[in-house]
Amino acid sequence: MTILLMILSIAAFLVIDLALEGRRTRQAAENALFHRGHTWAYLEDTGLARVGIDDFARQFVGTIDRIDLPELRKEVRQGDPLFTIVSGKRKIDFVAPIDGQVADVRRDAVRAAMTRTNPYRKGYFVTMYPTAMARNMDELKNAADAPSWIEREIARLYEFVGAYLARPVGVGGTLPDGGAYVPGIAGKVDEPVFKEIVRNFLR
């Protein structure tokens, strides 16, 4: 119990720090729309949409080794797998935030994922032709609502992982790095917890 309280206290400080950093980096997201699977679509004046991952997903994944991108002209529905991020031994499918057809992909997507300057314009992986924006809007959050939602999601993630760490059977009492949650949680929890996080947060 003491270990859990210590972990949650550290997590709370990290949440505050991440929230402040995230609030600054999200100021440029005025035209971005966010899906509950933690992908976003940034609508351009041309009618195209740039697609990437949000701050929550970046914190969860940590280091990105590879991004498997979709084929050009692939058609997807909102919530369908769109691209796969590989971090260490973990592969994470991220879903399309909107219906559409793949117009272009970033061959330098791994580098783009690391950008901190205007990430919702420069940190995209895929460009899409939207095909059903009116229908998709019910499942999307706008830029005004997104910052507080992402902060709540980060806090919920730490609570979720803390609850699993508190169980006597399964993952044990601390993370491999000594107990503090840091970017890259995806690689620091056991496979069952990883799968539960993906199912509960990234779909």
C-alpha cells in the first residue's frame, strides 16, 4: 500500500508537469479534431486533413523506433486501424480519427513524431481526403475541449496502471525503473496490462 501511494504521488507530480507542458504545445491546435483513440485530424484550407497522435499517445509510447504507414489511396472508416507505431518489442495500432482515403504519407514520420514546435501542423504522419466529416463530428473533440480531456486521460492512465500494480497477482508492485511513471509506459508494463491499456484508451 505504501509503495502504491508513493507511486501515485510521483504520478500526480508528473501529471501536473506533463499537463503544463502539454497545454503549451497544444496552443497551436486550433483546427485540430481529436478522436478518443488519441489520434487527431488537422483540417487544412485545401480540404485535406493531416493525421497524427496526441500528447497522451506520445507519453504512452515514448521512444518511437518505426512507424508502419498505410498504402496510398487506402480507404478507412473512423476507428479503423490506420498506422502502427513500433516501440521496442511493442506494436501499437492507431485508428483513423475520420473517414477518408489516404492521400500521402510521411516517409520521415518518426522524425516528425518528435517535433515539439507546432506539432498539430508539423507532427503529422498521414494526409487524408476526408469523406464523411459531418458524420464523424459526433466522435470528435474540438481544440477547445481537447487540452483538459487529454490531461484527464493522462491522469486516468496513471490511475489505471496503479490499480494493476496494486494487484498481488500479475505485474507486481513497481515498474522496472523503480516505480516512477515516465514517457514510454507502453514498454514498462507487462503484456496483459499493455493490452488492457490499448483496449481502454486507444480504440
